[in-house]
Amino acid sequence: MDRMIYTAMSGANAASQRQQILANNLANASTPGFRAELATFRAVPVRGDGTTSRVFALEATAGHLDAPGPVNPTGRSLDVAAKGNAYFTVQGLDGTEAHTRAGAFEVNANGTLVSAQGLTVLSSTDAPIVVPNNAHLDFGDDGSISARVGDAPPQNLGRLKMVTPDGNNPLKRSDDGLFRPVNQEPMLADAQARVQGGALEGSNVNPIEAMVGMIAVSRQFELQMKMLQNNETNDRTASQLLNMNG
């Protein structure tokens, strides 16, 4: 009986973890640049005496959905959407380089270009981008930045550092929601990366798919709980029979 309990418990635990991931995806369905998190589980046979008729559900390596989200024009000069599979580069709170698809930039009180979370946006030279006072920013298709102050000629502020992950240099989501290289080595700027100014990329989460997945996982969890209840009933019945025979 106890073996059945552990088997059902592993399935219930896996369903609970998947439900948390789906709920987080659904909560970020309107977050700019959000990448849907994927949950992957695999069945592992329990080996021992007898046949391997039981399996445990274990979490496998999880990743994120790379499909781009919809690009929504905003008309705001500080909003930038990355094209293709390119990512913006920011400086994380731990001081390391990190990457994001969210391009809703701001200029802080120190005149530095930052992300919506207040993280410093880095240029192609790995340096912060300092914006002159009262300047209007324009972003070129290649990520170049020019600042205009009044009627003065535009001033070149550099270029956004854009990186494009591939099979040899993949990115992995960190606990802070930013993406970092799997090998933990800073990535080189991609000169071919392109952006669209005055627009933001939306989340690539499919709300309908996430809701359907939550319903399916909820039913799976209920099934595992019913197995535990049945096992408890069987155990109680077996105990009563043993007492009668004793």
C-alpha cells in the first residue's frame, strides 16, 4: 500500500508544480516581452524486486518558449521592440550582464537609460547610456541611439547591446526573471540584430492555452488525490480484516 502512496504523491507533486508554472504564465499574459515558461516532466520506472510496474514523475530540464510575442505600436519614443530572437542587455542587481525582451525604457534621475525595473541598459561597449538633460531619444533600426536637445544637431549616444542566442549559446531564465547564458559567459553583441522604435513586444503566452492546461492539470491532481484516498480506504479495510482474523 505504501508504494502506491509514494507513486501517487510524486504525480500530485508534479501536477502542483505544473499548475504553478501555468498560473505564473497566465498572470504575465500582458507583461511586455514575457517569455512563457515551459514545464517538462518524465516518467522514471522504479526498479527493485519484481517487475518495474511503477513509475515516479520527475521534473526534467525546463525552458521557455522562444516564439516572439505580438508587436504593439505605442508611439512612445522610449519604447523599443527587438526583432527576431534578439535580446536587450541590462545590468542585473548582482552586477552581471542579463538579457530581456522588455524594451519599455526610462531615463532615471541620473540621466541613465534604464529598464522598467530600474536596471541599467548597456551599450554595445558594455557601458551605461547617459542621456543629456531634456533630450528626445530616437532609436535606429540597428539599435543606434541619437539624442536631440531643442534645435541642436542630433548627438550619437551609441548603440544598444543586442545579443542573439543560438544552439551553441542558449539563454536560461534566472530567478530574477532575466535571461543569462547557460555557460555564464558574457555574450558578444550581435551587429545584425534589429529593433523597432515606438513599439513594445507583448507576452508570448497564449491565455486560452494556459487556461485549458490549468483545467487539465487540476483534473490530474484530483485523480492523484483520489488514488491516495482509495489507498487509505483499502488500508483501513485490510486492517479490519486482519483484526477479525486475529
